[in-house]
Amino acid sequence: MTNFKTIATAAALIALPSLAFAQDAAPGFDEIGPYIMTTLLFCMAGFLVFFMAAGFAMLEGGLVRSKNVTMQMTKNIALFSIAAIMYWLVGFNTMYPGDFNGWFSIGGQTTLDPVGVAAADAALDYASVGSDFFFQLVFVAATASIVSGAVAERIKLWPFLIFVIVLTGFMYPISGSWQWGGGWLSEAGFSDFAGSTVVHSVGGWAALAGAIVLGPRLGKYGKDGKVTPMPGSNLALATLGTFILWLGWFGFNGGSQLAMGTVGDVSDVSRIFANTNMAAAAGAVTALILTQILYKKPDLTMVLNGALAGLVSITAEPLAPTLFGALWIGAVGGIIVVLTIPMLDKFKIDDVVGAIPVHLFAGIWGTIAVIFYNSDASLMTQLTGIVAYGVFTFVGSLIVWFILKATMGIRCSEEDEIAGLDVSELGMEAYPEFAKG
């Protein structure tokens, strides 16, 4: 009997660590799976949206004249890098400040999760801080890229980059907090799924203000109202840039589902992909047909911008529509581009790459189109959001542009513009083998 008790006691002592381990076992996949999958979604979608920086660079490099290509490449890599730093420094915590008054807050530096964070210390109801920060960061860089193309070929480098600091560090995060940070527009019921207004219209309003303050390129508009075409240097490069942007948009819209932890979430992401693609295709085909009708020949640059306008148009609500819904929403975006690019010329607003029609006008349309498939959205609320973002960004941008113009000047000299910004601002050419001897 004594031996039996001794053996039983020993067995119990041996089993204690196992029992303790069972009680303290790591959470199962049902608990941590949504966190892991949503973090993965943000990382993958962020990679795709980051690649849009290359798309903007190639699109702009192809649509400007060869004497300004190096400047566009410099602006694009610099603006992304500045956006990354400013969004870490103040932007992310300004846009997502937690509890605040719903209107205005300036945040501090972003702090990542600790290395090897334990499940007990992680935000298992959402995603890692690093993935969320990275995914939101690439959006703000896209906003600055919109401005770059519109003011090309006559703006100095450093004033432009100072404007980028203000836009990415303060203006975009403050207005973004109104909707995506739980601010007053979110409380009012404004709906913008992935940023037709929050991202694209903001970039468009800032670009419009810059184009107005800068004025048109030399020789663009004659005294008799005649518009002088200034063809881009490389339409193959512009086409490549458009396809890269099209690809990146799957991350832009798909990642904005903000969850991938359930069957429904994954299915919704795939639905968003399909609708995003359909809208782009419809915008391109519509622009192709409409330019054939209006100009007797298709215009490739209009077709490229038609695809982008279709993408912008579906961005405010890429989940709810049917494929046919995405088709007609994107098609209207294509029509908008073809009709509004000549309209800007009538007002002598020189937008080199068509950024304002694509991102501002199509962005407004896409935000309004939400009401057709989202029963919770109202026209008045959507218009309120459009006006609020327009007034804040346009007026704010005008102030910044005018201050820069008065203090350091924003436009290069006539001689420098004629020679090209590659030589005058940077001292190097994108295509030196074609330079005159």
C-alpha cells in the first residue's frame, strides 16, 4: 500500500507541470486567427499600394516632356519618403487619435508593438500596429503623388517638397480623422469606403490650388484661346504606369475591408477585387469609345485616364455594388475625364497629367454614387462630406501655396522652364543621348 501511495504521489507531481501548461496554453487559432489574417491583409495590401508609387512615377514620367522626366522621378521618390517620415512623426496619431473632439487633433510619434509581442498584449480584435501604420502610410503618399503630376514642368523642387510636408503631416491626417478616425463626418453617417474623397479628392483639391497659383506652362494657351498640345515623352511608360496603378488598386480597395478573419471577410475582399477591376475596365472602354466619337480617333492618354477615373469612382463603395453596378459607375468616371479635361483648358488651368479630372471630379462622382448601393448613405450627408473636404483642403492649400510663392517662389524662371527642369533644377537629364550637342 505504501509503495502504491508513493507511486501515485510521484505521478501526480510529474503531471503538475503538464496541468499548469494546459491551463496557461497559448490561445487557439479561433482567437488569434483574425489578428494574424488581418495583419497579413494589411501587409499584402500595403505592398500593392506601395507599388502605386512606381505607377505614379511612370505615368508622370511618360506624360511630361523628356526635358522634365528626371524632375518627376526625383519628386516622386522624395515625396514618398517625406510622407513616410511625416506620417510617423505626427500623421498617424493625428488621423487616429482615439478619443478626441472629432474635429482637430495633433498626434505624436507612432510606436510599434514590442518585438515578439505576446498574444495577451496584442490587439487580437484588430491587427498589429506596424501593419496598420504601414497600410495607412501608403495612402497618404498616394495623395501627394496626385499633386505632383498636375503641377509638373514648371514648379521648383524644394517649394513643392515643403508643400508635401504640410499636406502629408498635417492637412491629410486632420481631414482624414473626420471620417476614418471616428470624427464628426463618421458620426454624421458619411460613407467613403476606401477614399474617393478622403484620399483622391483631397489630392485633387490640393492639385487644383497649386495649378491655379502656378499658372499654365509657357505657350500652353494662346491669346486667341487656342490650346497648344504638349505631348508626353513616352506613352509606353505612361501605359505601364497605368497598369501598375490598376494592380495597386486591388490593395487600395481590398485592404480597406480592414478584416480578413472570417469567411465573409475573405469573400468580401474578393468581391471588392472583382468590382474594382470592372470599374477600371469600364472607364477605359468608355473613354476609348467616346474619344473615337468626339475626335474621330481614339486618344490613348484619355483611355489611360479613363481607367484611372473608373478606379477612383468605385473607391468610395467597392463592396456593395454588383458587377453591373461597378461597370456603370466606372463608365461614368470615364465620361467625366473625357469631358472635363477640355473644360479645364477653357479656364486655362494647366493640369499636365489630367490628375484633377481623374482624382477630384471622378472622386466627387464616386462619393455621390455610394447612395445607389449603400442604403445607409444619404445624398445630403455625402455632399456635406464632399464640401467639407473641398473647403478645408482647397483653402488650406491655397494659403500654403501663396505663402511659399511670397517667401521663396514656387515657379521656375522662363529660361529654366524652356531649358527643362532636369537641367536647370537638377543638372542631369533622363535621356542624355538625345541632348543637343
